Amino acid sequence: MAVKGTFRRIKWALLFITLGIYYFLPFVRWDRGPDAPDQAVLVDLAGRRGYFFFIEIWPQEVYYLTGLLILAAMALFLMNAVAGRLWCGYLCPQTVWTDLFLWVERHTEGDRRERMLLAKEPWTLRKLTQKLAKHTLWLMIAWWTGGAWVLYFADAPTLVKELATGAAPMSAYIWIGILTFTTYTLAGHMREQVCIFMCPWPRIQAALTDENALNVAYRWDRGEPRGSLKENRKLELQGLPAGDCIDCNQCFHACPTGVDIRKGLQIDCIQCGLCIDACDTVMRKVGKPTGLIGYDTDENIQRRAEGKEAIYKIVRPRTVIYAAIIVLVSAIMAYALFTRDFSGVNVLHDRNPIFVEQSDGSVRNGYTIRLLNKRTIERSFILSVEGMPAGSRIEAVGVSENVSGRPIVTVGPDQTREVRVLVFSPEDVTMPKSTDVTFRITESVMGEVATASDYFKAP
């Protein structure tokens, strides 16, 4: 049933905002310099990078994904503690696309009553045209939904051109087909079954809610005893108690999951607020105050029934803890992001032989060192070893350039380079069996430093 009102407008606004971001964000550009992708948001699987505007994420930084999952969970818990299933009612992709599909259905086949009558009619040219128009629009929305998702994994303008000319990778067509089918099926045909039977969040949410959480509620203290408008007015004239609910069932018909909110909070309710708009519309028509159905707490409904003043406890231990965790995790992630290194070094000691005694009395240890350059420009690193006695020397096989006896290793943009390194002890020094050493690389221009620890073995 088509509904108009405050919450319906909020849902339309969020629908346009969220879908606008989803569909058009891949086309937003962001200048990262030469030889770097200029797509603002990109998951570059080939380059093993993730880009979000000025943020670049590398494969070894998978812990950021863990942080984002923690933030998402805490945000859901906080929303639930404040106002129930806000995510389900307004922001969940299933809710957003189902709303869009229902809008298409209403504009092609009519409102609920008209659709019910149309379903009973025999097949005519008019009925066939309406059905064909609806399913065509559904498939177009589903197709663009699947196509938009794929655009986050490749340069969007280039991929769109390749898709149009048939030159795109087969994997792109396969994934678009899969996502088109799932969107068309879930939003067009399964709808509330996804929310009621497939989604685990209602069960989790039911365990997390409490008596102070705002939820869409029927204010039975005001609505009961319910009856038709005519019957209630007769009771009022006789001085007998009569509730404001006229038993019109508009709240039930407006609910996308078929919940009668007058029976209390139920696991099927997604807290979308459409029943509030439907009820307020009826209340205004019959000259009664709005708000018979609204966001309220179980505790306040009981307090009003007892003649007490309503109390709203938004700030309470539960919400404070959730908010504190969100702030703490966000701070940790931000600190790790802005203090991370753009270079790295790993060391692997030779195992056979562990050391080699030289004819001049010195001892040689061999290492395989991997240098990592995370920037998009070529950089040179000065390699040195610390912890060895004076007179020790270091060589990098195949590297001729050096400064003060320290090899200078050049690493290409966004690449790693592996070099074989030999460390020699002084000829006249007897080394202990094991000496802790630190390999240090220093970027020649910006002075960035990265270190790795290992050991030097001797007889």
C-alpha cells in the first residue's frame, strides 16, 4: 500500500542518497600521481591494492578489514540500543532495493487493491503489457546494480566501454549476471522472506534490545479499547472508555513484512515507520491526535498507563560502551594509518651453511633480504647492518653502487626487490657463537627507515 508521511519521506531521501553513492561513486576521480589509478574508490585485485580517496591499503594490512568489521558491528549494536532496527528499516540494501522495486510495481500495476484485482483477471494485452513493463524495469535495475558492483574492481569508464563493446573479461559478465539474478530475485520476489527467514540480524537484535530502546510501538494505553469510529463515538457519548484506534488495519496493510504492530513488538518488524505514517494519516482524517503508533519505549508506555511522566534514557551504560568502543577502534585505526611505513625489509638467514670461515680469519654469513617500496615512485635505499664490531663489511650481490661501503639498492615503484647480502666479520676479531644484528634500510631522499632483526653466527 502506498504511504505518505514523514518516515516515508525519510526513506525516500535515504534511498536516493545511498543508491546515488553506490551507482555513481566508481566514476569519481582522485589524482594519485603518475602511473597510479585515478579512481577514488577501487579494489585493485591485479595490483593487490585497495584505494579509498587518499587512503591506500596493502595486502599485509588486512587488519584494517578486521577493524572495519568491528566498527560495523558496534554501529549496529549502538543503533539497536538507541532506536531498534534502524539499519533494517532505512539502510539495509534489501530494504532499499525492495522499496525501489515496490515503487516500480505500484507505477506499472497500481496500488495494492489494483494489483490484487489484476492478478485475478484473465491474461489480456493490457495485463501482459503491465507485467512486461514491471519485470523489464526490475531487470534493468538489477542489471545496473550488478554492473555497478563490478565497477569497483576495475577502472569504471574503461570497463563500461569494454562491456558495451563486448571486450570486457568474461568474469565481469559472469558476476554481473549473478548479481543481476540475485537482486531481481531477492528484491522483486522474495522481499519480506529475506528479512523474516534468511537474515540472522532479527534474532541477534531481539537478544540485544532492552526496555529503554526506542522501537516502533502501538500505544495501547491510548488506543484501547479499539473499535470502529462509529462504535467508539457512541461509547464516548455515553461516557464510557473508548480508545483512539478505529480498527482500520491501515497500519497492517502498510507494513512491508505483514506485521500487525498492535500485537506488540515482533521479530518480523523491521522498524521502518510506515505504519506510523499510515496511522497518522487516519488520525488526522478522524480528528484525533497523531502518534497512536510511534517510536517509544516499553517502559514509557507502561509509565503513561500508570499516569507517570515518560523518561527517555538515550545515554546509558550500554550506549556509552558501544560508542566508546567505536571511538577507540577508530582512533587505533587512524593512528596506525597515519603512522605506517611506506617501506619495509625482511631478512632470511642462510641455513646451509649457517656461516663460512674465510682464509683470512674472518667469518661470513649470508642473508636473503627483501626490500619493499610501497610508494608509486622508484626509490633508493641505503642498506646497513648494526650490531657488528668495527671493521665489519657488507656486500649486496649484483649491486655496485654504494656509499661509505654501504650498498644502495634501487626498488621500483610499488614493488619488492630481493637481494643476496653477505656480511663479513673483521679479520682480527673473534666473534661469539651468535650475535644479534639489525639490518636497516634508509631511503636516500626522504630518510624513511625500516629495520629487521636477525643474528650473525660464528664458530
